[in-house]
Amino acid sequence: MIIYNVTINIDENVHDEWLAWMKETHIPDVMATGYFLDNKICKILAESEGGISYAIQYTCASMLDLDEYNKTHAPRLQAEHLQKFNGKFGAFRTLLEVVHVG
């Protein structure tokens, strides 16, 4: 399994709006693509210089699924996020391979 992790630092002045939009719109739209098995929103418990940071994690069965998602859906969904919160966030993406589940 692959975890597609998106780390986001969101400005405090749009935090509540962003979090509600992620829960009610963006994540349901990502999940509706059918490429992911589950998702999590994790608040990062560390001091940061402005903003609040989150790790949004999506689990998919394979790299093939993730590659297909990135080709067919990610550009549109990322553009929607950018349009809605332009200049109010920073983000980076990390891929993790699950090697053991206890």
C-alpha cells in the first residue's frame, strides 16, 4: 500500500474555512475518484512560524493507482485548492510505502 501525504501550512485567518472545506468538499472529491481506500487529516503538533500545519493522508493500493490519479484528477483538484486559498498556504507532498501494519 502507498500513503500519499500532503503537508499543508494554512494561514490562521482562513483556517476554519479551509478545514471545513477540506472535510466537506475537497477530501470527498478526492475520495470520489475511486483511487483511494481511506484518508486521514492529522494536525501537526509542532511550533511553526505562522499558520497551522496538517498532514492529509490518502491510502491507495498501488503506485499504479496513484499514478493514474495524478494523471487524471490531481491537476484539477489541486487547481481548485489553489484558486480557493491562493497565497494562504504552503504545501508539499510525500509518498510513503507501508511495509508493516501491526
